Amino acid sequence: MPRPRREDRADDLGSTRTEHTLRDTLREIPVDALVPAGWRVGTEVVQFRDGLPADGVTLSHGDYPRDLVITDAGTGGDEALAIHERDRVAGRRTVVAGVPATGNDRAELEAAIRAASRAAARIETGATGDPTVDRADPSVSLSGDDDRRVNFY
């Protein structure tokens, strides 16, 4: 039986490429200036329904049973990223904001972190508010300095 030609093999590394991920973009952003005090930023792999696993940026706080997850999984239309609120107790996710595609990964992720920070402030205060990227002030709980950390897993 003849061996397959090199160009026909599925495991040929010549066809691989390096992807720029949310995790890569996160390292380029001054996260401490965007995230409320006490909230930690991390990364994880998330999956929605039958979709492929995707990068996710998370904001979490030990005092609250809800996280915020920023990912491109589950987005629709002309959105680049979606911000989901994940209730760890009830085990459900709800979309709370979307970021329109601009073609600039860093600007999109910064806008998503700002929107997630506004959602974090609402979680802290128990207030409801407008989840859009363009409105609201993320400084509701940005008064502390030392409790913010970026964690890469």
C-alpha cells in the first residue's frame, strides 16, 4: 500500500497558523484601570451549545456568586464580543451586553471590559441598569487600588 503524499496528510504542520486570542489581547490592556476594586480578571475556555471551545475573559469576585464572561462565542450579527453574566448558584448564563465589531481587537476587548465593569458595579449595588457598551459610568466601584489582579490560567 503506497504511503500518502506529504501534502495530502492531515497532520502536516505546514498548514497550521498561529491565532491571536483574547488571552493575547488581554496582556496588552491596562486592566487595573478598567476593573472595579476587588474583582479579579482571569481567562478560561468556554463552550456554548455545540460550538467549538473558545477563549473567555472572566471577572469574578469572591463575595458574589456571579461572574462576568467576555467571549466571542455565542455572538451574533455584527457583534465581536458578548458579555455574559454567569450565575454559579443557578448554573445559567445571561447575555448582559454586546460589543460591536470594529476590526480592532484591543479596542473591542477594552469596551467589553468596561461594559463588564459596569455590570460588576450593578452586581455589587444590586441596581439594575443599562447594559450597553456606550452608556453608564464604570467608576461606580473603581475607588480601591490594591485589590485588583490579573490572573492568567
